[in-house]
Amino acid sequence: MTDFSFSEEQRDGLQELVNIAMGLASDKLARYLNTLVHLQVPAIKLVKTDYLPTHFANRYPQQSMTMISLGFFGDHGLRGETIMLYQLANVDTIAKLLGYNNDDSSEAEMLTDISSILTTTFLNGLAEQLENNFSYAAPRILSSRDQHFAEKLASTAKQWQLALQVDIRYQLIDYSFNCDMILLIPGEAVLRLRVILDKILANF
């Protein structure tokens, strides 16, 4: 059986790369919304993907969510997907701040725009540190107010059995609004990522 686990040194190195990339993304979001963005320490772990829907359904019980996905593809088989989860209780405040109309189509457009800013900035920062090049699929809305996001997450997770999961939360200081980014890298791409991390660590 293939071993996908990370050494402590590899995990610490990846944590640092993720910290830098999410810092770039939060700065971009802060400038876009003209507010401060609070970041929590990202959680990094290997998971069986059939565990993800239950995990996030338990984290957000009975909450109205929108889930937006963006796939990415890099050199040498490095690929994955980012999933943005938005709690919708205070979306209207952000929509008004940015000049969007107060309707479902404008809400979807706004969240797609924010997702593009966060994901591409984060992934570009990560790719640069990994000395890789990422290309991106168009963002897809996987669930909205009238759909249970955990069910949609289950369907998108079925494509992989094992993945590296990175949880990142962006919280706006001046508004009651936050979003979670889930970075998923499938098992075979995890092996490639470990090789890249070893090369980076060897230069220190």
C-alpha cells in the first residue's frame, strides 16, 4: 500500500508555504473590501474524502451556505481543487458594500468574484514557492441557498479516495462575514508534492 504520509519536516515546510500564500490572499481581499481580514492557523491533514461531507455538515449545522469550487492543474501531475464555503447570514452587507444588487444572481456573482480573488491569489502564491505553474478551471457554484452543501460536497469528493486537506478561514474584522477555503490535493498528486517539498527543504 502506498504511503502518502508527510514527515514532520515536510509538514512544517508545507505549513510555512501555506501561511505565506494565505497571507497574500488575505491582503488582496482586505484591499478589495477595504477592511482587515483575520486569519486562523490552517489545519493540514490527510483524509479519506468520504469523511468530508459529515465533517463540514457537523461544523455548519442548519446553516445556509454557498459552495464554490475551482480546480487547478500544475506541472508534473500536481493538481487539486479549492472549495470555498460561505455562510450566507450576512452576505447582504457585503453585497451592498461592493455595489451589487440584492438578489440571488448578484449574490452568486459577488461570491464567485471573491472566490476568484482568494483562490487564484492563494494558488499563485503557493505555485511560485513550489516553482510550479498552475492553470485554473472556471469557478463553479456547487450549491446555493436551496441546496444542502454537504450533499454536493459528497458528490465532488467521490472522485478521490484520499486527499491532503488544508482548511483556511478568512474572517472580516469590520463585518460579521467569514468564509472557509478547503484545499484538496488527491493522493497521487500528494506524492509529487512531497518530492517538491524535499527539494525546497534541501536548499535550507
